[in-house]
Amino acid sequence: MYITYRTTHTQYFLEYLIEHCILAVTFFLPLSLKWSSIFLGLGALLWLGKIIVLQKLDFKATPFDAGIALLVLLSAASILASPDRDFSFYNYYNLMGRYLLLYYLVVNNMRSSSQVKRLIWSMLASAVVVAMYGFYQYFFGATLSALEWVDGEQFPDLKMRIFSTLENPNLLAGFLVTMMAIASGMGYKAQENKYKIVYSVLVIMFGGCLLLTYSRGAWLSVLAIVAMYGMLCNRKVFWLLLLLPVIAFFAHDALLERLMSIMNPTDTSSTLRLALWESTIAMIVNKPFLGIGWGAYWMVYPDYDFFINNPNTKIFHAHNMYLNIAAEIGIPGLITFLTIMCGHLRLALSSVRESIRWSSGIMLGIVGAIFGLIVNGFTDYVMFNIQLSMLFWLLNALIVVVWQQNSQRQDQNYRLKKVI
């Protein structure tokens, strides 16, 4: 194959467009699933065009390809157990397809450190828009849908919970915890004070918006992330945990009430969660290998409704990530998913102490973000949301990209030392 100037020029142009499609997907991810999906599809078509122009499939292998392939197969097999195979199949290829497409699009087309930095800034810029809209919603934009998430009997002082662009306070909280972790990691490793100040402002902004979601599971996730940073980076970080009693002392009555209710298992949401977990465990016991079917939780739940006892009630997920995944695609599927998640987490941890501060900052932030999802998964299942699942796979892809760049840098340094 002859590489002409025209071919090279076309390749660079396509790579430029693909990168900006990925940046657009990242920016629109929490703002509009529709536009994020459009840019994802466009990026995929441009990637295909690049392959045709080069007449070569330059596909980058990752350490997780076998595990991902097994997850794909186990998830597909679960469709056989679904009460509505057509629905499960449609849901499966629509969601699993976009997750894998985003993952491999990023892994194969984000090649330089400057591209990764632009992607991170696109992610944080989008989070600023989400947070600002959340503040606007709290102070000026109260709607009936914002009041639906309030338990007036249990928390009489709590008037509203914001959800910004993500339609649910718990989903917004899960997103903000992730962005706080990213900004914290980047800020901790930043060399220049001006960047440390910028990242600190972002953490404060996201944290303030997080408080207004009144999501207790997300608050616990933040505490867990702070504790993890303390063990991983600097024991002085543990002093941040003292902010909890300070916040409680100065908090609004609604915030204090919500905070203290973490220790109270008798409130309605906690009672419902316990009941859902009991029902979900029964599903797992009945179908431990294939599960009940991809995305079929809401269809199967009425058969295991031991608490609400209303066949017209729709419960879409188990409010526990681990139980929900095991119920829908089986215990082998859960083990495979956790292996992939922990594998990416371990790969990121191996690069946290890199000498290149920006890459170690990204890895530290992503470690905190995934750890926050792991902790939050015990009381909720925010990745039931398509946008947050896409964000999860995007972060995993970034881990692989940064790790590959670090490996290439180490190989180059090793060869240079041998020459010298």
C-alpha cells in the first residue's frame, strides 16, 4: 500500500474530527443523551472512514479484551431467560453496543497527552454547566418534579432536592461525586498554584451542588474517597473528615436531618431498599447462572414483590449495583463485571505514582471516581442510567489510554538508556 500525501492529509483530518466527536460526546454526556449519542455515532462512522482510507484495521488490544468479550457473551445469554426476549435483546444491543463503541473509540483514537487533557477539561466544563444549572434550579427553578423526591413525612424541613440535567437527585449526586474525584486528583498533583486554585474551586462548586441533592449514599461515597486519598497519598487528608461535624453544626435543619438519618434504618427509603434487596436475592437464588434477563428487572419484580404488594408498581432496579447485576445477568456475569472494574482500578493505581504529574493526577482522580461508584453501589445503582454507565466506560478507556502512554514513555526511556 502506498501512503500518499493526500492519504496522510485525509488521515489527519479524520483523526481531528474523531477527536472532536469524542470531546463532544464527553461534554454532552450529562447534558443530553440524544446529542451525546449523535456524536458517538458520527465518531464511529469517521473511525470506519479512517480504516477504509488507510486500508488497515489499526485496532489496539487492551488487557481486558477477554473479560469484556466474556461479559458480552454472558449478558447475551441472559436474554434467553428474559420474560420478554425481544425487549431484552433490543435493550442489550442498544446499551452494550454504545458502551463498547465508546470504550474502543477512545482507546483507539486518543493517542497523545494533549488529547487526554482536552478530554478531561471537556468533562469538567460540562460538569460546571450541570452544577450551575443545579444551583439555578434550587434558588429559582423549583418545579413539581423537583418536589417528587422529597419525603415530607420523614423530613418535614426538606422542601426540594435538585437533579439538574440528570432527572434524579441520586443520579446527579453520583455524577458530582465522580467529578469531585477527578478534580481532586488533578488538583492534588498539579504543580502550579493557579491550577490548584482552579481545581479547588471546582471541588467546592461540585460539593456544594452535591449537598443540595440530599443524597446520603453519595455523601458516604465522598467520605470513603477522602479516606482512600488519605491512605493513598497523604495522611493529612484525613483532617478533611473533620468537616463532617462542622457541616452538621452549621447545617440547615433539612441537611442535618438528612445527615443524621443515615444512622436510622426505619425511614421509608431505607425500608424500601431492604425490601428490594430481599426480593432481588430471591431472584438470584432462583436463577443464579443466566439471571432473569438483561434489563428485565422491572418485568420480573412483581413476582417477587414481598413488600409493596401492588402488581402495578414498577421498580426498575434493586438500589444495589451488585445485586442488580447478579439478578439480571447471573452470578458469573457479576463476577466478570467486577473483574473488569477491579482490573481497570488496579491498572490506574499502578500509574498513580508516575513521575509525570498530570497523568498521575488523572489516574488518581479516576481511581477516586471508580472507588466512589464501588461504595455507592452498595446502596444504589446509578449506572442503571445510560449516561452514567457511558461515563464509567469512558473513565475505563482513559485508564487504558494513559497507561499505554506511560508504557510507551518507559520503553523509550529504557531504549535511550541502553543506547547511552
